[in-house]
Amino acid sequence: MLEVAKNIFCFPVPLPGSPLKELNCYIIKGDKRNLMIDVGYNSPQGYKAIMDAFEELKLSISDTDIFLTHMHADHTGLVEKLKHDCGKIYISQPDSRHVKLSGDRDYWINAFKRQDHMGWPMGTHFHYRDHPAWRAGNQTEIELTITSEGDIFSYGGYDFEVIDLKGHTPGQLGLYNKEHSILFSGDHILNKISPNVTLWDFTQDYLGLFLANLLKVKALNIKTLLSGHRSLIADVNGRIDQLLAHHERRLNRTLEILASGKTTVYDVALDTEWDYGGGYFGDFPGEQKWFASNETFAHLEHLRYLGKVDYTVNPKDRLTYHYQVK
């Protein structure tokens, strides 16, 4: 348990089976009501960690509201066990849909058809039952309260403004206190690792949104960044510059791979150098291939929004998207 600012406490919630290992869970301790930011997987280990934290702080879950920065199961799954005991559970409108459907098989089957668009070879497809969000997410009906940019959350002597940080997910949100320059950033900015940016659909340029919101946070000159994973970041704007440079390199490398003749998302991912598991996509387990190929898809679509690439679709090729440099 670490008091990162007055009345703001951070403690680790284990994430069984995840390479991330832990979630940074936060509790803002108030006089009458408290606010908990993110909750972790739907797991016995996570539930115990949160109950132990409430006991240590001498707080009651019934006097506590929950703010979910985004829909990923490592941030939302445990609401399955907490929803009958806590106060309101807040989340953005776009991400609420994904949380509510996280136990719906048809939702997952439809989402995983994207592997055909990405050109995954026959016999290599990753099954949704092996996805951590299916294994450790919310599985039943849940009442969520929608919040959006500009809303104010007052707890523990602070007024936090909701800010839009979409990109990592369609509706990721942050909580910003201007007076003390504090930001709860969810997974928008992480130390040492780059947040995964996936292609959720073809309605928006999600990588473009992510990059724009990095610049948005940089303009705030945050002094205390409270992120969803890993250690605290001393130089927030310096870390933002690193993330911007990382994606610029990745976009340039993607153009080089396309110029060499590779056209599918899967094949571009094979030729991309990754900072995971030895660096070769072909050796990744299915779960990490899913994350990495979706990130490759997001980079290709960002390049298409920039007018640098385009794609064709061959119905005889299982609807696989083939990208070319314009």
C-alpha cells in the first residue's frame, strides 16, 4: 500500500496468467464516500487483494464508487464480484457496451472473424475461449453509470475532471485534477511498455486518436501520473515523447515491409521487430499474436487515413485485406 498523494492510495492487484502481472488499483479515501479506480480480473486472488486493501484502510466497499478507466478485463473483470456490494460503477458509453457483452459468445465469435481479415493462416486461429477477457471478465448482467468528458468527480478533497483518452480502447477515460496536476491515465501512458492500440472497427483511426491524446496530455504538464500498470513515471512528458517516437518508427517500418512485397496484416506482423518473447511474432503464443496483429492492423489503418497506403479485398481469399503503398 502506497499513499501516492494525500488521501490517494495505490496497491497491486494480481493478474493471474498475464505478462503484466499486476494492476495498479487506486482508492481515493473520502469523508463519506470513496472512489476506487479499476479493479482487475475476475479472480479469487484479485478479490482478496481488494478486500485486504479495504481492511487495511478501514474502509467499506459499500461506501465506495468505482471508476473504470476502460473496458479491458484486467481493469473491469472483478465488478462481477463487487457489483452487489459497491456503489455506482462508472464507465464511458463506448466501453460500456464491451463490458456488458463480455460474456456473450456471439459478440466474441464476431470479433474473432477479424483473423480472416488479417490473413491468419488456416489452422492457426486463436480461439476466443483462450482470451483473458473471456476467462476473467464480467459474465453476467451489470448496471453501469455512464460518464463522459467534462464530468466532475469530487472525492477526498479533490475535484477530478473526466477527460477523453480514447485510442487504447474506443472510450478510455482519465481523471484529471488541475490544482495538483494529477492524472489517472488508465493504460493511455505506461512506463517501459507501449500500450496496445488495436483496431476495434473501421469507423475511426484509433492509433490517430491515441497519438492525438498523447499530445493532449503533454499540454497539461502532468506532475503525478497514476497509470494502470508498472511503476510511476517521473518525467511524464519525456515518456510521452518516447511513445510518440516509438510509433513513428513503427509506422516507418511498416511502410518498409509493405514496400518489400508483404501485403497482409499477419505477414507485416511477422516482419515487425517486437519487444516481447525474443522479438519474433511467429513464436508468440496465440494470445500475444492476437494483440500484436491487431496493433499491426491499427498501424496499417492509420497509414491509410494518412493517405499513404490502401487495401484491396479478395472474396476468394477469405476476405483478407491486402495493403499496398500508394
